[in-house]
Amino acid sequence: MLFSLHAPRFTRRAALVATALAAVAAPFGAAQAQNIQQLKIMAPAAPGGGWDSTARQMQSAITQAGIVKNVQVANVTGAGGTIGLASLVNNMKGDGSQLMVNGLVMVGAILTNKSAVTLQQTTPIARLTGEYEVIVVPAASPIKTMKELAEKIKANPGAVAIAGGSAGGTDHILAGLIAKDVGADPSKINYVPFSGGGEALAAIMGNHVAAGISGYGEFVGPIKAGRLRALAVSGEKRLAGLPDVPTLKESGVNIELANWRSVVAPPGLSKEQTAALLDVVDKMVKSPQWKATLEKNDWVDLYMPGDQFAAYMKAEDVRITDILKTIGLVK
């Protein structure tokens, strides 16, 4: 800050005070974030799934961008992520170096598993991304189009085994919504849940199920390698990575659904600890490494930090509860 040596004394003093205050008022979170020597990210699911992928992509972006040097990822599996959630809430209170990946799947799993703990007990940090679902069949399947799959589901939903993530998650919700839209009883769909995307992928490619539903990032490799056939995507428009695959709406199924993913922290954090984690995530989201990650995985940037995300999460709880009741997954 510049000021004239001939300015009145009180003006020079005010300028000096303002300079000092500006230094103190530099983003508090930024100063605190430097104190996070090790960041821990929990993926509350088995390796190979969407939460695991998100956690490991965060690890890579944060370390490569030099935001935190030591970032560790741990998997805690079971019950649609609610076992990991219980561990976060009950065993990690006050730990300002801990994050947990979660999202739409967990909102449903809390309801279907009648979890004793909820996301409202965590410290919301940020919504990060959205990902559209892809409906696939094994490469050798006689089912060539989404219309053909829809006709089979309508004729006999129990005869069409569909693999996906944990019961009550995004994949299960989409399967039920598809059944309902094509005129089948959603409560009679033959949905086969898996705790990790790797297990579901093995079941589909092994021809143990007729079809599969998951996020684009989990299926893109086998699709492009010719081991899976993509029938449709659940977005409002086609994915850049799969330009020849129609949307559900283009296929005559009037459904659109995105799977959002986010990070929360344990309860009991101080304002300073919360600010530090918010700053780490904010720096990550704005880094070129994270932007490259979004493009590579065809993830939609839905960044929403702090209090805004907390309000959104509450609203989603209401919305998903209604959806799950409508398709018969929650009584």
C-alpha cells in the first residue's frame, strides 16, 4: 500500500493499520490449510467403485497440485457406505484431517439400511461432481438397443437381472425408475446389488446378469474395449466420450438422472478446522489437475461448498426419500 509522506499523521497510521489487518485477514483457511500435514480420505466402499475412484482422483490432484503432500485413501466397506459413515461420526469426531467421499448413493442407503447415523451429523464440506449413468449389456448379448431391454423389463421384470451398486443407490433408483416408466412394477425388478463396481463389472462381463447400470467412469474402459455394449445414458444429452450412445429419453424412456458426489468431514470440528478443509478442497477444485480429472472421467463439475452444500444435502434427503418410496425401495 502506497501513501504520501506528507499526508496527515492519522492517515499514515490508518494506512499502516489497514496493511496489518489485511495481512491478518488473508484467507484464514489458506493459512490453516498449510497446517494439514496429512489428509485422510475415506472411500466407504470396496475398491473399483465410484467413491473409491473419486477418493483416489482427489488424492492424485491434491498431491500433484502441492496442496497437501501426504494424502492417504482408506476403504471401509458395507451397507451402502453407512458403515463408513458410522465410523466417521462415532470414531473420528474432531479430526480435522479426515474427509469422507459420499453422495446420492449414501442418501438412499441411509434410508434402506435404516442407519442409526445420517449425513446431517457430519460436517458438510462440498459437493464436487455429477456423473451420468450408463446402461450396458455384455458384448455378446442379443439385446442391441435400450428399446429392446425396456420391452423385456416390461414383459417380465423379474426375468431381467440387472447388476449395479448397493441397494437403494443411484443404480437401483434408476433401474426402478426405468421399470416404472416402461409400465412394469418397480417393486418386481430383479436388481442384483454389489458393494463395488469391480464386482458388478465381473458379473456383467461374465454373463451372470442380463444388464448393468453404473456411472460412466466405471464402464468406459470395457465399453471402448468392446467388452460391454452401452445402450443408453441417463443424462440430458449424450456424453462426449460416448457420442454414439443415445440418452434414455432418445430411446423412449422418459428418465433423466445424475449421480452427484461430495465430501464431508467428521462432526465436532472447530471453525478453523472446517475452514482448513474447505480451503484444501477449494484449491483442489480450481487446480488444473482436477480440471483434467473431470475431463478424463467425463464428470460434470457441480462444485458447491460449505453452507450452500449443507442446505442442498438436506433438500436431497427429502427428494430421495420421496423417490425411494415411489419405486418401493422404502416403506
